[in-house]
Amino acid sequence: MNPSRRDFAAALLASVPVFGQDPAGSQLGNLYPPIQAMADASPLELSFLRPEFKDHRQWQRLAREKLFDLLHYRPAPVSPQVQLRARKERAGFIEEDLTFLSAPYSRVPAQLLIPTDRRPPFPGVIVLHDHGGFYLWGREKVVETDNEHPVLTRFKQQYYSGRSICNELVHQGYAVMAIDMFYWGERRYVLPNDPPAWRERPSSITAQQIAEFNARSAQNEQLIARGLLTAGVTWPGVMLWDDLRTLDYFASRPEVDRNRIACVGLSVGGYRSFMLAALDTRIKAAVDVCWMTAFASQIKQHVTNTMGVTFVIPGMYRYFDLPDLSALIAPRALMVQMGSRDGLFPLSGIQAAFAKIRQCYQKVGSPDRQVCTLFDAPHQFNDKMQPQAWEWLKRCV
């Protein structure tokens, strides 16, 4: 046995607790110590901060290809075959309701907002909606809609200070696009015998019916993830592929300046924003709100409701910690906003991630192209965080 494996085995043996005890105080009980030891033994062998990586561009090619491999999802290329379902003139912008193909078997609903009070082409922002345990609606969480349901309005008040951020951005002069993530909104999980309210989302749907649908959807995330894994793909692979193909279509629009595109999102939308920028250099600035941490810090008490099957990339931690991927974005612009009262992430994990992001940008030679800020806030994109993000986009896009 080589020394590194011997040391790892010794750590595992030393960590085994007495049966029936829970000395670590973890949600994982007696299995926490060996699982934590497994994480701590990871070499993070493709972290750009390792001394052997000196050529940034060469490392990016290697790291990005590895990340794509880990996602286990590269369907056949397909024309978007856009279907325009509605086009409305609003005050200061045009709103298009459309769908496009991201894969031969996957049609994605989207909302596209184009300013009309100035001349194109416009800088663009892709807005990526959250998880929120709230599945009945997707892009409507970030786009203003006619006759908005009171439950959706309350959701926006809690997480977005009552704002529809796509509309905020189009009035600032950006072209804006948002899609329904797989399993949300029009792509939600429905069964043949579901009640009409769940299948049709009428304006008369009650708060109780919405809560029951969201609870059913939460309970079945594991089922859908198992189905995807059985099909040989991962949930984050499907999710991020859709976001990449959204960027393809958005950048193809003549109204959009393809050299000035950014992305922004809250929670899993923040994760999607960060990952989209890591995977595709066409993103010139990314804003990640309330989804950043050092992965190993999550294991003790923050796996439940945080490390979900929707975004954990199997095997990634062997090669990268999440903040290591910031080196795939650098020297392009990155802003990360977190809340000190966000119960989904331990403060130690946030601080460790911020430090690593700063180190990555420092090694690239662009320390001023990243901003990591800790707000006195819970898990939300509030009216103090949004102005900082919008100023950052004005500077960087």
C-alpha cells in the first residue's frame, strides 16, 4: 500500500466511532467521519491553485473538458427550431413567449424581453431562476406576468424584494432571456391522474393546492434523478446543457450584442450562472447570488436541502472544489453575493470559497475582476444586493 493510501486508511480507521454514539453531531450520524475523511483525502487534482499549473489557457482547456465529461450529457446537435407562441408590446419593451429545442427530444419554454426605447444591438443578460422548493412556476419567478398569482407574488417578495428582475433589467437597457429549468414551470412533473389544477395551473388554483404540488415535487426529485442516472446522464448535465443552448439562441438574436452577454441568478440560479460562465467564454460577466461554498464544509450539517441531486456533479470533488471553477471564468468578471444568515451554507464554507476565488483571480493576474460580498441577509436576492449587482453589470458588460 502506498503512503497516501495507507494514510487515508489510517484516517478512516481512526475516525470510526463507538456504535450508537454520534460524536460529530452530524446529520450523517456515525457515517459522517468516514465520509468527511473521504472528502478531506481528495487531491483536487485539477485545481488551478496547484503549483504544477502555470499556463492558464492550457489549464482551462484541460479543466473545461474534464467538467464536460463529468456532466455525462452531450446530446446530438440540433437546430433550435424556434416556435414563437406570443409577442406582446409592453411599456418600453417587446416580450416574446417562445420555445426552442435544446436536444432532439427536449423543447424549452422561454421568455425574451427586448427594449424598444433605444437602438439595438443591446447588451444581454440571461436570468436563471431559483429552486426554492417551488416548482409550479419557473421563469415566472423572474419575469413579470399578467394576473400574477398571489402565492407567486409572495414568493417574489420573500426572495427578490418583490421585484421581477428580468423586467428590472430590460428597463435598464438589456435584452433579457429566461427559461424554465427542467422539472419547473411548464416542464414540471405531472402524472396522468393529477388533478386539473396541477395540470393546467388555472388562476383559481389555491395556495393549498400549490403547496401540495410543491411538496409532491420535492419528494420525487430523487425518483427523477434515478431515472436520469439510469439513462446514463446527470441532472446537472441536463440543466446546464439547456442553459448553454439558451446562450446559443440568445447570442444569435440580431438585437443582442453577442460580445456583451452576462448572466445572473439566485440560489440554484446562482449556481447555474456561475457554471454557465465557467463552461462558456461568451459570458462576459456572471453574478452568483447565494450559491457558493467549499464543498467539504457542507458535509457535516448542510447536506440536506443544499447538496441536491439537481446540481451535485458526481466525482467532481476529486478534481475541483466548486470555487476552483472560478479559474475557468477568470479573467472575465465574476460577482458572488452571499448572506451571513443563509442557513444553507456554513459561514466557514463561504469564507473558504471567497478566499479561493480571490486566490484564483490573483494567480491569473486579474484580482479586480472578482467581487465576493457577504451581506447581513438570509437566502435571498434583496433590495440591497440587487443594486450592487446591477452596478457590476454596468461596469463589466
